[in-house]
Amino acid sequence: MEVVYRQGRATAAEIARGLLDPPSYSAVRAMLVILVNKGHLRHESEGQRYVYLPTVPRERARRRAMRELVTTFFGGSPKDAVVALLEETDQRLSAKDLEEIRRRIENAKRKGG
């Protein structure tokens, strides 16, 4: 999905080339079929090949994926997901990042959430 969002539209071969450690071409094609069947992608014919396009804006897909991640791995607890991210990150958060997180927490408190 990341490759398709980054490029806007892409063939299976372009998607495979856009992956850091791509699986076989047939595995990429199989995953594309799954993503089309789930409604995440659609395809258009261009000659004898399909060009894949996202069906929803990236931000909406990101929110949906985050909800599913929190539900599946953190029992629906956003707090547990945030704590896991803070504890497991390989990169140190900058002062600017920490300030942004603090600001978002304060906004959530004001909104009652």
C-alpha cells in the first residue's frame, strides 16, 4: 500500500521494485488480489497490465489501520498502544516530538478524551 500511496498509481512490477525486500513477483500479485478483494485497491487496465490505485485517501486508511492495530494487539486500549510505542522505539524522540505529543495529550484532556 505504501508504494501505491507514494506513487499514486503503480503496476505490480513497480510495486515490487518499490519494496525494500520484495517477495517474489507472484507473491506481490497475490497480495494485490487480496487488497483489491478487501477494497483497499482498485485496478485499471492499461494494455495487458493492471495499474493499481488506492480506493481511500491515505489518512483515512491510516486511521482505519490504527484502529485495527489497537483492537487486535492492545485489546482496544490506546494507552497501551502509546506506551508500547514509547517503550519499543529504536529511535530517541526529539524534544520537538515530545513537545508535540505533550500538546496533543493536553488537547485530548481539554476535549474530555
